[in-house]
Amino acid sequence: MQVGNARYLKPEDLPEAIPVFPLTGALLLPGGQLPLNIFEPRYLSMFDDALASHRLVGMVQPVFGEHRAEEPAGEMPALCQVGCLGRITSFAETGDGRYIVSLTGICRYRLLEEVRSGKSYRSFRIAPFITDLSAGDDEQSVDREALLSAFKAYLDANKLEADWESVERASNMTLVNSMAMMSPYGPAEKQALLEAPDLKTRAETLIAITEIVLARSYGDIDTRLQ
């Protein structure tokens, strides 16, 4: 996996522990780019430290839904167990104390134990999904026609347009991961897309979620998907 000026090919290319940025509804996938507006002091400090070292930050969602209500008051929020590691590939200061950054996805990871670093932000040891570093191998398994059909049905239902020339040129990996990241779905759906075991399953999950949303919002969608 080539990300910015760095190559990540094996476990030794990744740190054992990373700072994590919890953000509900944010989805980063390998090869995808996630823009972020950083303004909280603890996360400004996190990005300062990351820029001074390996330039890596782990995106992860806080636990959502009914499990969130079980957290004891005053404790750090529980986090989903799977997130995605990203490299800072774009950085700008705004002049009013904020950072505008872009993370490019490297690989997913599973949280292990939290590291007590004395910092204002949280860090964890991780178990990276090493297969993500060579995920292009399963490109041909994606049903591209079905994916584009669901995408077009969603655009038509919402009276939206797309740059179809760019869509046609995109690889299956770029298409699936970009569509998943840009999808307007909720935290549970985003986590399901993140945790899909491979590109084929992620594409199928994205199609299924889109069909459910269309059916709930617009009724029978059979004709839309033909």
C-alpha cells in the first residue's frame, strides 16, 4: 500500500500503538481520503504529535446505539473495536487556531488495550488487518454492474448528479470504498461497511443498505434497479 510518500507492506511498517480520533459517523477505508476540521485542543495536540513522528492517526467511532447508554457517567466513551489507520497526506493551518487535514486510509485495525501516555488524547495498541495492504487482489470479485445500478437508483431518487466519466474510470476498489465513505448512512451502517471482511462483501453490503433505504423512502424499487 503506497500512501503519500510512504509504503506500508508488512506489520513492521506500522507502529504497535497509535493515537485514535473518535468521530461518530466518520468512515475511513483503505485508499480513501477523509477531510477533517480539527479544532479541539486535545486533537490539535494529537495532530501536532503525529506530524512530528509517523504521521499516523486511527479513526474510530464511539460505541453507538443502546450500548452507549450503559457507559458509567464521567468515564471515557467506549469505542467500536474496529477502526481504520490513516496517514496525514494534506495539512493546512487556518489562521484561527484550526487545522484542515486529509487522512488517506492505510488499513483497518482492531483495538487491543489502551496505552496510558499522559497525553490529553487516547492511544491504543492495535492489531492491523494486514490483508488490507494488498487488497487490490479481490477487485474482480465485485459485481460492478449491480453496484452502479444501486448507485444510479439512489441518485435518481434524490435528484442528484454524478461525474460518470470519473466513475467509469475508477477501479473497483476506488469505486466501492469511495461510495461507502461518501454514503449518507448512519453510524451502524458505516461500521458495517468498515467491518466487511473483503471488498466483495463491502460492495454487497453497500448495495443491500442502499436498496433498504430506497425501499423505505420510495416504496417498490425493482424498476429503479433495472
